Amino acid sequence: MSLFHSKVYGIVQGVGFRPFVDRLAARFHILGSVCNKGPYVEIFAQGEPAAVRDFLAAIEKEPPERAAILKMDTEVLDAPERYTSFSIIDSAKERGDIFVSPDIATCDKCRAELFDKSDRRYLHPFINCTACGPRLTILDAMPYDRERTSMGEFPMCPDCRAEYTSPETRRYDAQPVCCNDCGPEVYIIGEESCRGAAAITRTRQVLSQGGIVAIKGIGGFHLACDATNEEAIQRLRKLKHRPVKPFAVMLRDMAAVHRECQLEYGQEEMLTGHQKPILLLQRKAEGLLCDAVSPGNPKVGVMLPYAPVQLLLFDYPDGVTMPDALIMTSGNPAGAPICRDDKGAVEALSGFTDLMLSHNRKIRIRADDTVMDWLDGKPYMIRRSRGFAPLPFMVSKDLQGQVLGIGGELKNTFCVGSNNIFYPSPYVGDMSDLRTMEALRETIGRLTELLENEPTLVACDLHPRYNTVTIAKELGLPLFPVQHHYAHILSCMAENDHDKPVIGVSFDGTGYGTDGTIWGGEILQADFTSFTRLGHIRPFLQTGGDKASVEGWRIAVSMLYGLYNDQAKVREITQQLALCPEKDLAAQFFMADNHVNAIKSTSAGRLYDAVSAILDIRKASTFEGEASMYLEFAAERYLAAQGIIPQTIALDKSAPAICRLDLSKADGSIILATDKLFCYLLTERLRGTSPDKLAYLFHAGLAACISNACEKAREQTGLSTCALSGGVFQNHLLVTLVKNELKAKGFNVLLHSLIPPNDGGICLGQAVAAMVHLNQ
């Protein structure tokens, strides 16, 4: 008999790992113990050496479906026999790298029990087992045990206790286990007598009659209404001041998904898996969803029910006829974090709703829904949150220490770094709202405590007036400012575990540059320690202050004035294109001439806004990225009308010739000829060329500019790996054109997948930069 000692690292908390090990031990006739240490699960395995090795191999090969083993360290102990049985022993907290499971969607077995009249959890809104249920959002501390979760307030009944302690059940050691007799309860806020079944029926009645309901889920409240009811959706849009931004839709089942959407290979598996994100899918024209769900948008964000109460909203034995499609959008006012408790919901959402369905299980950490697109047969993340956060990313570089990357001002997430492991947080939101700032402070405190992380260095943006920088300073720790676009490239490198130098193409809205100007269309040489700005798009004057980021016509006028330097000429073109009233034009001239509310900019996002304005697609935006999004749709309409698939386009045959002339070099920088591209599009627009065609030619021209710039950068640096990051690369058409062209020229191309290319991903880059700095 031999005694082996193993430490298993990864997502091995809250996924039934210890019961799984216990059952394997019985199968292989192993004696010993398994214990949750917090950072890892510890196993002592005593038996015949061959049997123990088979037992340990089975742990790695056959883990629970929700587990993720990152590494397993095993040693043979020179010790006498000490065990007479195998047992799960009490958790013993220990310091080290922590792996916290995200919240897991209701599994198929629990779903079957939920609707089984003979099951004692029939219609229980909080049914769960070791393979599903809340995790991060109810967690107070590690190790993951019931008393350290918000389920600790609900003592188990004798039947649940028996299942919890029996290795033969699916709920053996399942921390959130409960039933109708001992679990949380749903109720209608403000109607104390309307609880349980009555509350669910009342909610279904209101939804079926065209009403709007706030519904508390796993990570916060949603606002819900019938997605096939135009009047209900338009009312929600008016109440939420959200005229065109797409709403997410929850569909009852895959039959409804197939009716409404076209699916690519792999998308159904993602939709039905245990993470259940919102996935952007191509809409079918013959579907039942109202146009108002996502106006003028060929895609719709779809998810399936992932919590028991959501399953019950669609199916309940009360005679109410429900639609099989519900709007399910985040329950928050614009700019504020998602509401997570009754007080916050009443204060923030009362004006939006006819009813509020809540429950008495506390949410410790907010977790908005994850949103992802699909690129090259795999996820292309837009917002990383429920189901994914705080799953960590690991880099191979040997690093030691603890840091915090506080994230960006928009789409904020933060990242906790521990040695070579980096944990991005759930989505927090935009920092323009005081409530979101407070949510960031609170979530940083809770997640660093859960992960037993005590940062010694805080990475933040270079911009001195960002609210995230203010919060970083409040922590009282040394600050490590990281330039915004460099952080984007580092995030892409870290996700791909690539620590060699790259040519970084960082295209987004705006970021504070090292020269005090606005950057946003950058070509960088970057590695984990530093970067050099090799080039950028042609600079232009960005006038209008904060309004310029939402009113693209201002950027268009400014670029016109920069091209012609002739007020009469610009006035004439502005009138032809109906860009703005005369009084606004005069103000633009004044700001440009006197350098008032005017700053030099290389923002690719603002370039998109200007082109969208001159093509009369969007002159102003009601949400971030609207102008560029609809510009992409116009380009895709043109390609579809021509029967062209973007992946097959050769840029040397489709890009405007002006973009292939040269990349002039000024002051040592590679300058992308975006001014020539803008001028070309303007000329063609005034000639009457179709806006849809010009929208495509803009994308093709910009892709040609980027690929040419990367060739020049390769000549200068000898590098052949490009990393593409920044919010502009959420654009499917652009990222496809650039990627294909670069690969055709022999480049290795790094793209994002599970970290967003937008500002929701820069926290990872910040944290990596801080950790590397700490280790120099």
C-alpha cells in the first residue's frame, strides 16, 4: 500500500468535485480523504500504487462537467498506512491562488425535476444541484461552503440535509441545496400577500397582457415584456429612454430559437450549455419577434432560460397563455449598475414597471448577463459576466505578486492579478454614474476578499480625470498608469498567452495619449514591458467637447474644415449633406479657429462617426457605437445585394485605389491615409454613389490602410505577429477583412475570443502590465 498526496487547482469549488472524488475512490478501492482548502482541493489517496495512479488519472480525465482542472500536483509520501476508509473532511482554509466558480445555469436533470409532479421540488423556483445553481453571486468567502454563502440564512430541512450528506444523491455536498419547505421564496414587491405560486402567476398575467415586469434573477434584476408585442416594447423603450439600442430576448426553448434565428455550427451548443450567455444570432425575416426588439439590426441577442424562476415564467400550470419570447434586458436606468435588491429596484425601476417580482435570497455580487458574438466558429466576447467571470486567465511567464487592474471608464470590469493568474470581474458598467462608481468600490472589496488578494500595486488609465483613476487613488496604494491602447494590446496578448513582441493594432473610440492628445487609431510595437507608437490614422481636429462622441456630424464638419480650410466650401457641402443647421456650423468654425473645445485626435471610432454622418446613416448616436454599428450594417447590405461573402473578398480588387497609394511617413510615424479615404468617400457621395456601397468601400479602404501600415511596421521592426484589439474590432466586417489580408501577407494574427476587444477587456492588460512591472 502506498500513500499519494495531490493538490488539484482550478474550478473545483461548487461543482461537486469532492463527492466526485469520493465516488471515484469507491470505484478504485482507495482509502484516504478529500478536503477543500480554498485555493485547491487536497487529496490523500492510499492503496495499491497502480490503483491509486488509475484513480488520479480518472480525476483528470473524468472531472464533473462544470469543473475545470488547471493543474494537479502529486507526490508519493513516505508514510505508514493511516486510513481505514475514504471520507470528505471539513474544509480547511489555506492561502494561495483561489478559483471561484461562476454561476451555472439550471441543468437538464433539475429542469426535469422542476416539472415532475411526483418530485418534491416540483415548481420550486430555486432548484439546484452539484452541477448547477448560483455560485459567485451568493458567495461571502472561500472555501465554498453553505455557511459562507447567502444560503446560510436558510437552514436545510431534514430531507434536504439527508440528500446533502448522502454520496448516493445528486445533491451530495451541494451548498445551495433547498426545496419548497426550506428555501428562499418569490414574492411581489409591495404586495406582501402575493407570494410563491401566486406571485409567479401574477407575473405571467401581467406579461401576457402586455405589461412590463422587473424580475430578480441570479445576479440582479431584469426588465421583461412580451417580445412579440410592439406596443409593450415601444413603451419600455420610451420609459428607459432607449430609442434603438437592441434589447436582449429570452426564448422559451430551442424550437423558438430555430424559428427566429439562423444558427452557425457551434452556436446551439453554446446556447444550451451551462453558461447560457446572450448570443448574437442572425434574425429570420419570418420570425415572430417585433422589429422594435433590434430596429434595423440583422442580428438579435438571444438567450435561453438559465434560472428556475425563468423556466417557470414560460411554463406554469395556471392556465395563463404566455408568449415564448420575452424581452429580458438589464434592470437598471441608463448608466447605473444592474439593481440587485428590493430597495434599489424600487428606487431605480418603479417608473419603468407595472410589477416587480423579487425573492429573499441575497445577491452578494452583481452579475449582468454575458453577451457574445460569434467569429470563425467560436465566441467573440462583447460583455463578459455571468457564467464566465471570474474564471481566470493564466500566462506562462513566471510572475509573483498581487495587483489590481481597475479597468476602463466605459464598460468597466476590473481584474485581480495573483502571480501569473488573472481574474477579470463581472461587468460593472459605465463610470459616469455615481451609483456605478459605488458598485465598483464595493465589488473590488468583495472580490479581492474572496480571492484573498491584497494588491500592492494598482494599474489605472493614463487619463488624469477618469473616475476609475479617482477610485484607484482612494485605495491608498501605489498607482501604475497604463496607456489605454497599450492596455488593449496587452489584453489580447495575455488572452492568447503570447509574451513575445507584437505589432499592435489598437482601434477604438478615444483614449488619453502620452502626448496629451486623443488617440484611437494606433499602430504600436508592444511587449509585456513597454510599447512604442509606430503610427496612427491621419490626425484631425475633434471639436465640440463631450458632444463630439455622440454627434458624429461634428466630427464630419471638423474633418471637412481640415480638408478645405474654407468656410464657404464647408458650408456648401454641409448644406448639400444636411449635416447640421447653420447656427451649429458657425459654432464649429469658432471652436476650430480659436481652439476652444478642440483637440487633436486620431480616434478611429470618431472617424467611423464622421463617415456615418456624411453617408446619412447616422448623424448622431443614442448609444455608444450606434453610428459605426449601422455603418457596418449598411456595408453588409451592399455585400449581400452583390452576393458576396466577406471572407472571400480580395482587398486588392475591392478597396478604393486611393488607399493603396502609399503610407506617407511624417515625423518618424507611419500615417494611415484615412484623410484620403474620407475625401474619396465624400466625393463619391456628392456624385450620388449609394451609401451602402460607400459604407463597404470605407471598411475595405480602412482594412487596406491597416494592412499596409502593418507591412511598414514589419519592415521597421522585423515582427510578423499582429494583435488586433479595441472596440472598433467588435465590427465583424472590419476584423474579418483585416485578419484575412494580414494572413495573406504572412502575418500571424492574434484575436480576442473570451475577453472583449472593447473597453470591457482592458483591465486584463492593465493587470498584466502592473504584474510584469512588479517583477522587474
